[in-house]
Amino acid sequence: MKRLFLVLILSFFSTQGFTTSCPDGGEPTKSISADESHFVYNCGSSNSEQTSSSTANNSVKPITFSNIKSRVQDIPGVAWQNTQNLINSNNTVSGSLVQLEILKGPNTKLYFEGNEAAFTAGIKLWKNFKQPKKYLALFYSFEDKSWAISKYNKPRLIEAPCTPSECTGANSGIMDYSDQGVGVFGINSSDAWDNYRYGPIQIHEYTHAVQMSPWIGKDHPGNEQQKISPCWLIEGQAHFAGISASFSSFKEYKETRNQQIKSHRVEGFTTFSADKILGYYNNDIPIQCLKSPNYKLGYTLGFMTVEVLSAIGGIESSMKIYDLAGAGQSFDQAFNNVYGISWNDARPILAEVVALLHKNL
Ligand SMILES: [Zn+2]
């Protein structure tokens, strides 16, 4: 195999403190958007008689590129709720959309038993998009690497989640010359503390396979996707999908989100101003970005960028970019067609909003 799929590099910073959903410590309240297209999520007491009608009306208006700078506080809740609503409505799907095969090495001890449920949630999440015909997920510890090769004979892929002493990362995509997705997952007991491993990582990796699916039928679906895609979208979308789909409690979503955003640090990138974030977008060139030290910022700044886009257009909106690109559009054309604004005009707005979200962590 000429090329490895994207490796998810996980960093291990300590867990952050317990965060509450709203500034006052309460749970946000849910209401229906003005156009009834989605739920909106708001802090502030739902039974407060003092809430003026203008405030109430403003809080249920859809978030758009025009009003987003005044809606920064609402973004995580609206984006998370959209994913949850989509999963709930897609849950009515009967039968299997994708043939799923999950294998575990003979010496590998799983600390999480919900792999099948997690992949099934990922498959349902992306119900409205092209997906691989089959998805093979291999879970193995370091000592089971040769077992993994016996199950899927692509040694470089099997090595991808491993260091010289342990297997702890994950890697996934559509195989060359095929309509099959494969995910490899390194299992190491020292990762058992991390709730990112209990659903989010599985959906994250499965999402990479869906990102490449519009190019199934081409010789190298993964290359085709990477050729048009900035890295903030590759990792940001997978990460947002994994975390927003895995937690049906907003509080848990926020905890894992904040923990992830504070991790994956990049040396030399320490200030998160709008200017710096705009520079990150401008230098995030498809293919080149795969080898950049800033690649890891896809898990943080990319995550928040996709969260913002999901608050505006729902989680499916950013996947629609790949759908259109697979039909022959450039990234810029596809972005414009999905969001009604050019990427050129959108990125300074996104940079400013992401800087504010980062400040609010
Ligand atoms: Zn990834």
C-alpha cells in the first residue's frame, strides 16, 4: 500500500475539571427554532417570568453567518442538539445499511464492550450519505499485531496505530480499488481512563470512511478526498461527529469537547486570536497539510470550526461538501453551494467566532 490513511494521534493530557452546562450551573433548556427545522438549546431559566418576549424570540432564531457573532454562547448546544436530533430521527432505519465486521485479537483485552453499538450509531448518523458497502474494524494490542495482519494483510496499515512499544492510536478509510472501509484500533489498557475511547473514537474513525465514500469507484478514494480537503475539515468533522454523536447528555458532550480542545497542543501555536486562526486556515492546504505540525489543530480548531458550521447548517452540512466534491465540485464551489457564502468571506467570520469559543473554554 503506497499511502497510509490518516493517523489519529492522541495526546494524553490530564482530564479537565468538571464543567457545567450553563454558567449558572443548570442544564440548558431546549426549544424549537423559529423555522421549526431544529431544536435550539439555551441557558437561562426556562420558567423565568422576567424573560422578555424579544429576548425569547431572538434566542430561537436560527444561527446564520450574519448573526453568529452575537450567538457564540449558543453554538455548542445548538450544534450538539442537531446531531442528537439526527440520530434520533435516523434511528427509525430498519435493517443494516453497512455490513459491519468487528474482530478482536486473541490476546487483546477490550476495556470497552460497546464497539458494535458505537459503529451502528455512526452508520445511522450518516444514513443520508454514501457509505462503504462493508466496514471491517480490527481491535488489537501490540502482541496481536501479527494476528491483525493475518486478518487483513496490509502491514503498514496494521502498524499505523502502533509505536515501537504499544498500539494505542487508530486509523481508518476506504481501501484502494474497493468499496470497503477498514478501521484499525490499537488497544492499550492505559487508555481505559479516557471517555473519548468509549464511542467517540469509533465514530470518528468510521466518519473518515464516509468522508472518502463519494469517491468509491475511483482507484484511490482516500487520495481523491485528501486532494480537495483542507485538514481542518478532515479531522474537525470526524472529531465533532464522534463526540457530538456519542453523548446524549449535553454536560458530557461539553466535558469531552473541552478536554479535547485543550489537548493536542502544537508547539509554536499558543495564542488563539482571530488573526492566528485565520492564518491557520490560510495555510491549511490540501495534501500539504497532512504533514504539517498544525495537522493536530484539526482536533481543536478544526473541531470548533465544524461545530460552528453545524450550528449554522447541522452536522450533515459539512459532509455535503464531500458529497458535492465527489460529484466534481472544487472545495470552494462546494462550500459556497452548502452555506451560501464563499469560503473566502466565511473564513474571517469563522476565525473570529472560533477565537471567541476558545476564549470561553
Ligand atoms: Zn481522524
